[in-house]
Amino acid sequence: MITGGCHCGAIRYQAEGDALHHALCHCTDCRRHAGAPMVGWTMYPQDAVKVTKGTPRVYASSEHGRRHFCPDCGTGLFYDNAKSLPGLIDVQSATYDDPDAVPAQVHIQVADRIGWMKTAHELPAFDRYPPQP
């Protein structure tokens, strides 16, 4: 079982069983909603994911797409689309208590990827912050 929640702790959830897959999404909708260059999503059968504390707010981000988030701190948590993904739900994998629990498997929606993300893995890396000038 995977557990997780929002930044402030008002929403907690659990996901039972294995994720169907874990994708890093580069679509414009995900990027704008999260304010990030990509969003990690793990997909489960809808009945495998249960909110155990609090009540997420739901935002209709498209005609059929629904994004669930914490109404207190704004953390994005789930995505469902009854038309294109019936019976399935995506969980934002960075909200897991152990984000390493399910490794990412694929990049999706790369047609919308920000250009510099193609080579982001080549940038210098620091354990915390770069040296200050």
C-alpha cells in the first residue's frame, strides 16, 4: 500500500495494489496546473485509491478532466477523466510519503514538452544550492 497527502496534511490518501504505470507528463495542462515543467502521475483503478483524511476540492480543468487538490494548501493530488480514462485515476507521485516507491517508467505528452527539458539532465547539479557569487 502507498500512502501520501498534501503539503499541509489536511488531505491524506492510500493506494492499494500495484500502480498500472508511472508516467512523467509534459502536457501544457499539467505544467500550468502544477507550475512545474512536468508532473509525475501513477495510474490506478479508481477503487484502489481512497482518501483517508479531508476532502479534496475538484476543478474541471477541461470538458471531462477533473483535477483534485487540497483546498487549504493547493497541492495537486489526483486526476481523472471519465471519458478517456474510465475507471482509472492518476495520483501525483510527488505527493507519496515515499516518492521513490514507484519508479517513473515513461515520458508522455512530449509534443508539449518545454524545449530546455530535453537536456535538463545535463545541467550542473548541487546537493543544495549553487555557490553564491
